[in-house]
Amino acid sequence: MNRCIDIKNMKVAKRYAQALCESAIDNIDEINENLALIDEVIFANPDFMTFFSHPIVSLKDKKETIDEALNGKVNEKALNFMHTLLDESRFDIFKTIYSVFQKEVDEIKNKQRVEVLSVIDLDEEEINKIKEKLNQKINKEIIITPKKDESILGGLVVKLEGKIIDLSLKTKFDDLRKHIKK
């Protein structure tokens, strides 16, 4: 999932995400899916982003465009949330809010998102083995996002909770090179 985190507005984003989380606790999974769809439909589209960031476009037109783009695709709470972001001139920090919201949901659901880099595409069996090992260590449901990265030469790089477990050949070679130079 591509995220553009706005560090400068993180405090504000946390307040919005927590408020949404509290108000959506009964249907938090649906709201999370709705936000993913909004991210995909609105925020991944450069034309929409140009439209929404243009100062001449009225708030009314922006809300009508949101309604048309999302009508029948998201629930009323998600749609109202988008209207609130427009009303309060916070539309531009949606991605940060969504990222914080998703972390809140993961915490509630006892889930941990993990990015795994490898030179080759991992098959389902390999992904499940990694999940099992990590689950034993952190006792949470593991959600793996596999990514290909040929620069690591071989092995794996696992990114979780702001930590990196680097089991790549590149790092091993670099460490060996440093050791030899000593």
C-alpha cells in the first residue's frame, strides 16, 4: 500500500483517525474497506487530486463530485467523513489519516502488517512459513506484503513495527567486506 505520510500533520491526522475509529467501532472493517476504496478511487487519480486541490472549485462542487464518485460504493459514515475533511480543509491529509486509522484498526484486531522483500516472488507456502515464524515471536495475526527487490541479491528483508530484520545476502556480503578490511 502506497502511503504519503504527512509528518507535519500527524497530530491532527491522529485525532481524525481516532475519532473515526471510535465512531465506527461497530463496523470498523467496513469503514476500513471503504477508506481503501476511497484511496484507490480518489487519491490515486491525478485528475481528481487536481480538481480537489484547485482553489477556484467550490466546496459544493467538491462534495457533489465526491458523492458521484463514491455513490453506492461506500457507506454513509465514510461519505460523511470525506465531507468533514472537505469542510475542515483537511482533505489533503487523507492518506495520513488513513494510515493512522489502519494502524488503529490493526491494534484493535491484534494484527501486524509486515513487508517482506525478496529477490524472487514468494509462493503461498513460503509466505505462510514466514507468517508462522513471526506469529510465534509477536503473537499477532500477520499480514504480509511481499515485494520484489533484486538489490538484496538473495535472502529476505523483513520490515515490521519500525524494525528491519535484514537476512539479505547483500548485507552479509557488506558485513564480510567490512570485516575483511579491518
